[in-house]
Amino acid sequence: MRELARPARLAPGARVAVVAPSGPVPEDRLQAGLDILRGWDLDPVVAPHVLDRHGTFDYLAGADADRAADLQGAWCDPSVDAVLCARGGYGVQRMVDLLDWEAMRAAGPKVFVGFSDITALHEAFATRLGLVTLHGPMAAGVDLVKNARAQDHLRATLFAPETVRTITSGGPALVPGRARGVLLGGCLSLLAADLGTPGARPSASGGLLCLEDVGEETYRLDRYLTQLLRAGWLDGVRGVLLGSWAQCDPYDRVRALFADRLGGLGVPVVEEFGFGHCEGALTVPFGVAAELDADRATLTLDEPALR
């Protein structure tokens, strides 16, 4: 698996666009997030349809075509330095094939941030644009609004990425060892749902795979992992980082599943690495080569996430 192109870091005064490619956005949380971005000396602009609601499906932030137009318009705007997703939820898979990827590739690299349902866009940006993206807190997310650790780590990644070359977590090693590879991954259920779709990554071979999810029963997590295993998608993976499993079954049950489904891969696996749907979520750059030390619960990037 090859490393991807790194966008330029942000500087004070950078213009960042906020888009809503998935679920509806609470206006109060959006305003709180915009205030934080302004406090970082950024210039946030809200895409036209961010506060839309779909007329029939209330789990969508407006029509598919409008959500796609907001993302593409922001990405192709030469005055925009970064695109931040407002929140996850569900909806990316409905709009991702409406994007003009040739136009977005021609617009050049810029910073892209999001997680959860945004996993499908992380995959598409990697395969279609060859671009490093940031799996991190979103503009209207609870973490950006309320948690200092999440704010500080995202801010450092955006402005001074050389200061966060090593990401440390307190989680134990499910399978000990060290491994090198290119970071990828995201929400487990979305990775499974993305299999076989246009722009999906053919496999995790050569990668350090980051996995997390929210609100899933153990049998459903089992189904997603088993689907990835049966499809051969995990063949050749170098290591696995397990993030948060908020609102899932008790963790001892979930942990037993990971030991059962991932222990046979013969690669290091580290638990509770502090990214995803959790308090103080860390920002992880996908597409950057790194070394995982599962025993020490450290992830050391070969290069800063951004240039």
C-alpha cells in the first residue's frame, strides 16, 4: 500500500468550508463549533445546504444532490484551504457517486476532516484523489465543542503537525508486537458496507487498520468483521488499532469477539486507542506511513500528517 499525497497545513486566516454530507446538523452545535474555529483564527464558511432537512427522510441533511453539490463546490473553490464535515450519521453512500471526481482532482489537494459515516469519503478520497485525510472531530461534533483534548489534538494536527508525530494511547495490546504500514480505516460498519462499491479500496493489505463503531451489538460487529475476512479484505494487513465502541455491548464481550476474529491474523492489535465516538477523540491521518508499537500503545508517523 502506497503513501498518499499530504495537503498543506493550515495557517492563521485560512478559509475552511463546513459541509454536511450525511445527517442533519443541530444549529446550536454548529454555531458553537464555528466559534471554536474562529477562536483558532480560521475563517469558517458554511455551505448553502448544511442546515437543510430532507423532506421525507429525516436522517438526511437535505437532498443527495444538494449535499454533493456543497462538498464539490467547497472542494473546487480555490479560496478554500480545508473542508470540515459538520457531522456523520448516514447519507454519504447516497451522494458519493454524484461527485465529479475529475473536477475535484483538478482542484488540487486540501485538508479534509471527518469520521463515522464520513468513512466512505475517506476511502473515496484515498482511491480517487490519492490524498491523505484526517479522521477526527467534526465542526458540529460534541468533541470539538466540549472536549479540550480533542480540540487540542485536532488544532495541533492542522497547524503544527510535526508536534503530534507520535500518538499515544493508554490502551492494552490485544496481540503484542510492532508493525509498519500505511494508516487507513474508520467505522467498521461503513467499511463493510463499502465493499464492492465504486472507489472502494480493494483491500487493507500493507496497512495499519483503524477500526471503531458506535451503537452496535456484538453479533453485528461479528458480521462486519466476518464479511471483511471472507472477502479477503483483511489479507496482508500489517496491524490493527481498535478505537472506541461507544453504546455497543459490554466491552469484555466485544473484546472477546476481537480476539476471536482478529487474533488469527498474526499481526499486532492494540485496544482503546482513543479515536472515534469517544470523549477526547484523537485525530488520525489516513494515508500516512507509520509504526505501531502495540505493547507501548504508540503510533509514530513517518512524516507529519500535513506538509
